[in-house]
Amino acid sequence: MTGRFACVMALLLGVAAPAPARAQHEQHMPPPADAGWHWMLDAQAFVNFNIQERKFRDFHYLESQNWLMTAGARAVGRGRFGVHFMFTAEDYSMHRYGSPQVFQTGETYLGATLVDYQHPHDVVMAANARFEWPVNARWRLSIEGGPVGAPAIGPEVFMHRASAEGNPTAPLGHHFLDSTHVTHGVVTLGVTRGAFTAEGSAFHGREADEDRLRVEFGPIDSYAGRVSWRRGRWQAQVSGAHLKFPDPTEYTDHDMGTASVSYTGSWRERPLAVTLAAGVTRESAFKITSWTGLAEAAWHAAPRDLLYLRGELMKKDLLTAGGYHPPGFAHDHMLSRIGALTLGYEREIARTRAGRFGIGGDATTYYRDPNLDENYGYPFSAHIFLRYRFTRP
């Protein structure tokens, strides 16, 4: 594992080093180009020592969360055409189950639902194209789609949110908010007027399986809709989706709803980003409703000092999740209320032509229902990491 980890990190940093531009995370498309293609390349990688203390077993792992993204755009008449690709080496740079993370759930490994692990993402995290057309001064139309994309559900995914900068881990409510960012087979239509955008998506609803190299094509059987608003430093969205049989271990559809508001500006003349979000998921066959609430912030207290915070409160199934049940079979689900508070700090230690390097760490304390006492006791998590990011324009 150690040799493969080192090779993956060397490859990732080597590929990212000569990048000519910085990605704009919010749209994943470069600015409009008057003629020809305009390209950009963006990369980030954590070398992370993950500390998980809990009842019965502790975890201490060296791992890496990482991604490499490229996007290009060009003018086509009065419109704009763009492509977006994103890749990760997490399947090779994490534990075989993923990153140990107490109270995390979602996706499967070897036919079982993952519990207490954040799964590695698929090697191909995005592969899609987008075309935008200004109808007139007020209205703009768009169509987006591809073999791997993100349907119109939820806020911006955590790895691109400014309010999550510096934090190497996924929120515990990731699968109630933004986990559909890697979906196989997506088509999205959108219309924008002024500050408002309405979007509708059709897609294949099944979650990615543990074969991280393969794109699992399937029927377009699910749908989502989102209305978003953006003005100045503020943006907000409400969205809903129906996912057809997303979890192969549970024979049930999921209905999702999310809402979020975010601010990207400054406080005390230093950059500040804040996100508030909520998500609800209902398993239709079992009539089980889970939910999450998220408060997240990142503040550059000084040019080289970053403070970040994440607070979560949720209700989810940890003790009875999964199990490969036959169609029509129902069983009791035991839900648990969970809270988590993370405080973190990163210090930038080097700026080079190849990118920036920082060293940091965080700690997380938890609240959990009494029904988790026997299995978890009083868990604690921490991370110590080196972060690389490509930021040179």
C-alpha cells in the first residue's frame, strides 16, 4: 500500500504542476473566449494522517483525498460550449473500504453497505459537456449532459465549496445533500433569468458501485429539479429528486429534498465563506425519513492562516443499514440522532510556481443517541495533513 500510495501522489502532483490556469469551482467552465478554446486545469491533494478513536477498535491510517479537474470552453456563435472532466486516485490512495470516518454511511463494498467509512470516489468523477445560449438580454438557456455528471439536486459538492476549504473529510450528511455529484448518465436543461435559474435533470438513479474504474450505464429512471438564486456574494437553492433504487442492498426508491444558502465575502477585511444547508431523504418502501443539517465556514484570518469549522446534526440509520433484501421484504430500521463539531486550522508553508503547500489539522467531537453507546462509546476523530493545491493563473 505504501509504495502504491507514493506512486499515485507523485503522478498526481506531476500532472498538475504545469497547469496554465485555475479552475473556477462554481461553474467548472472557463470565462467566455472570443475565439478558439480556453482551457484550465485544477488540482488538490491531501496527504492525511487519519485518527479515529472509538469503542472496540481505533484506526490510524495514512491516506490521500485528491482530485484533478480540467475544463475547456469556446464561443459558438452567441453561445458558449464547454467540456468538463474530473479524475481522482482515491481508489488507490485510501484503505480498501475507503477513509475511516465514524458515523459515515453510503454506497457499498463487496455487496454490503459501508458504515463508518467514506467511500473512495470513482476514478472518473466527471465527464460531461455544456452548451449555453443567450436568448436575449434577460434569458439564457443551457443543456448539459454526459456519461458522468451531477444532476440538479443539492448545493455545490463539498470538495468545491469555499466554506469547506481546508477540510479533508466529507460531511456526515453527504448522502443527504450532494452525493449525486458522481452520477452515471445525466441530462440537464436549464433556464436563467436575471438572478434566478431553474433546472431539470433526468438520470440513472443507481449509486456507483465499488468498481471505481467502471461507468455503470443504465436506464434513465430518475429525475430532479432545482431553483437557485445568485446575487453578489450570496447564493441559495432549493431542490428535490426522485432516485430509482439507488442502493443495491435496499429495494426501495428515495425521495430527496435539499435547501441551502451561502455567502462568499469577507469579515474584518479577510475572506470568509459560509454555508447553511439542510437535506431530507425518504425511503418510499419502508417509509423511513432521514435528515441532516449543516453549518460550515472557512475564514482566512491572515494571508497564510485558514480557520475552518463544520457543525452537523442528523438522524440516520447506522445499526440496521443494508443487507441485500429481496423485493417486497421489509424490516425494522433503527434510526439514531448524531451531532458532530469540527474545528480545524491550516498554515500555508510554501508558494511555488507549481502550486501551494499547507500543513494543518482538525479535531471532531460527537454527540450520539444512547442507542449507539454499546457500539461506539464516546468516539473522537482528528486529522493531520499536508495539502497541495494548484492556484497559479
